[in-house]
Amino acid sequence: QVQLVESGGGLVQPGGSLRLSCAASGFTFSGYAMSWYRQAPGKERELVATITSTGTYRNYADSVKGRFSISTDNAKNTVSLQMNSLESEDTAVYYCNARSGYFRSDYWGQGTQVTVSS
């Protein structure tokens, strides 16, 4: 079965760092764009970062640019989101997403909570 499982969320103080991980099973990254989304209470889901399967293209939301970094570990079939200089506004549930226009597939993880607070 296809599955995306996020981990690494938790409570962190403003200015701190956190690394999220998304482990994929049932498929490989080839042909997929991997993304991190987040959704705060009362707000719509927003795209945080995207990386292509080859890693040749990366894109970030303006709000996280320069602070967050998305990467993949092909050997482990894992996509990570390194979050630095965290702000309270970063508090949200973070979701891992895999999408392929070629395979016409769209997979989601269950989400992991990130809370930035003093």
C-alpha cells in the first residue's frame, strides 16, 4: 500500500529549529513532486515547500524562504523539512504530499503537529 508517514513534530521555542521527516512506502519518489503543506487552525492549507524527484527544482513559500529547507533521501525514500528560526506563525499541522501528474496520483500523510511557543 501507498503510505506517507510524517514525524518530527513537537513543541519548540521561537528561534529554535525542528526537522520533519516523511517516510514513503509503497512507491518511490521517481516521477513525483514531494511537498510539505501546513494548516493552522481556522486557516486553509498552504504550500510550504516543494521538491522534484530529482531535486533539481525547489520552491518555498515566501513566509519560510531562507528559513526552511526541503530535501530528499532517495536511499531511505524520505523527504525532510529542516525548519530554522521558527516563529509562532509557523505553528500548524504539517502534511507531507506526493503528487505525480504522470501517474495521476496524489498522496497525503496524516500530519504532524508543530507548535512554536515560549
